[in-house]
Amino acid sequence: MFIAKLPMQDWNQLRFFLALSSHGTLARAAEKLQVNQSTVFRRLKQLEDDLGFSLFIRTSTGYQLTSAGEQILKHAQSIEDHFDQLKQTTSPAEDQLAGNIRVSTLDTVALQLIPQVISQFRELHPLVHIDLMVSESRHNLARREADIAIRATRRPPDYLIGKKLFSQPWCLWASQDYLDQHGYPEKGQLAQHKFLLGIGDLGEAPIMPVLEHMLSKDQIVCRSNSMLALQQLCRQGVGLLPGLQCETSDLISTMDFPEVPQSELWLLYHPDQKTQPRIKAFTQFIMDNFKRTTLVGI
């Protein structure tokens, strides 16, 4: 095993390796570890010298693991898990969970659902700290870019543990001002309406290609990879927005699409994390407290 080459006192260097492999740049790794970039670079260089081979290739966008680095990553993650379990076992308060949880999710979930969950969970477990990473792109759980992901998907990866939080049908959202000016949309009579659609990962939602096929280019007035941005445009009366059929205080649900596969929201984590007490507690807390009726968007 490559890790066996490391002197016991230098195993702490693996923290720097894990941070860089997870975050991809010296700046983000340094921020995570609360050190300067030169320290991360120096510790990485020392680790590579100790092992006798390169762990990363530097690219225009950051650092990418070599094939040897990929092998080291698996062992380093296992060591990190053992240390986390040891710290949990030796905690002075046996009934207290402690440590860090990195949660990756969509902007709509982060705004509407997660704050309440984090607030209530922290009241029960004040020694647990949450890193909330908000992006429409997907963090790689296998590479430990996050501990838990809450994603909109109908096909969660087989290599992850998944718990479906809910499924919802699709509809078109509109502001009252838009409806006063353009009327309610009806099937077969959409030519007079303007639309707001997603791009990137947001554009992969089942409703998006259906509308792309139905609409002319001129009808699509704006695209975005942010559902929050699209919702704000919808509130301003810019166009109709495809979203989930659920309650909202300021947008009106209009035409529905029962023929389109429903949107599903999943909670996902890597099997290596299932023995972590804080991960088990947090995932169960989310399952017990999730309120789907308050979610607007995808």
C-alpha cells in the first residue's frame, strides 16, 4: 500500500491532499484548512517527495488527480473516516454528535428548506457544523467533494445510497401581472406566451425538452442555470416558468403536464459514510422533517 511509505508523524499531510483533491485549487483548499496557499503547496510537495511520485497534474482550471493520486485518495478517505470515528468515540460527551457535514444542494432547496432543517438540527446537536454548498452543478460524492447531496434526479447513481424525499408533477408558474396581460396558458394555445427555461443541469429537468420542442425560438425570452433567478423574472412578469405543482404565496400555478415524468428530489450519500453517526443523524432528520409543500422550483 502506498500510504505505508509515510512516516507516522507525517500522516497529517493527508489532510492537505484530501482538501486539494476535494476543492481542486490551492486557494479553496487553503481556505478550507485555514492556512495560506504556500503551506498547502509545500505540504503537497513534501507528500509527493515522501511517496516518490506525483499526485496531481496542474491544469488551467486547477489540480487534477493522477492515476496514482486516485489510488491514494481511496486510502486517504478510509483513514479520514477512521479518525472521524475515533474522535467521535473518544468525545467527552458520549451522547453528543460533533464534526463537520458538507451538504451540496440546489439554490431553491437551500433557500426554502435547508435553513429550517439546519436551525433545528443545530439546536439538538450544537457541536455539528454544516458547510452548505449551493450549486446547480453536482459535487462528486465519490471524491468527497461533499458528504451529502440533495439533488433533483430520476436516476440516482447506483454507487450511492439514496433516499427519495418526494416526487411532484410539473406545471407552469405565472405572476398575476403576466396573467392579466396575456391570459392563462392553455394546451394547444401557447403561441402568444413567453417562457423562461433552464440551461445546464437545470435544463436536464424532464419538462425542459418538452417545452423546447413545443416552443418557437422567439417565445423563449430568457434561459438561466439558476432557478432563483428564473423565479424572480417570473415574479416580474417576464414570462411563464416551468416548475413544481405546489403551493406558493406570490406565483400562480397554471397549466399542468401530467404526461411529463414527475420531478424527484433525492438525498444521496456515499456508502462509506453510512457508519458516521452525524451523517446518519442528519440524513434521518432531513427525512423526518422535510416539508415538500413549501418547495417552489425544480
